Amino acid sequence: MLKHFRLCWRNEIRQRYKLIHFYDNIDVWEIYDLEIALQEKHDRYCDPGHTETIAKLQKRLREHKKSMRLHKRSLKEL
């Protein structure tokens, strides 16, 4: 039973797909095909048909995180 846990997430939305990464004390990924499941009820992360899409979105999310760290660093220098 969980008494307390903090939920942190990042997501990447690109037209048709929404990728979500829950992190901190867990490491869980979800992906939703928004053309099929607008209510986000059917996680497709374990679906082998989405492997390439997941890899592309994860790469974009990592790049975004990196650019945000660089942006925060440059703001501190001002």
C-alpha cells in the first residue's frame, strides 16, 4: 500500500501521439494514439507496432529536456 508518493511526469505530444514519462520514484512510460483514444484509456506502450514511434518521441523528449537545461543555465548567467 502506498502511503505517499510524488508523481512527476513529462510528456511529448506530436500530432497523433502523446507520450508520457512518469519519473522520480517510479519509471513508467505510456503512449496514446489520440486518433483512436482521445480519452487516453488505451495505453499502447507495450504494443510492438508503436516501437518506432515511441523511440522517436523519447528522443524528442530527451532533446527538449536538454535544451531546457541549457536555457535555464543561460538565464542564470544574465
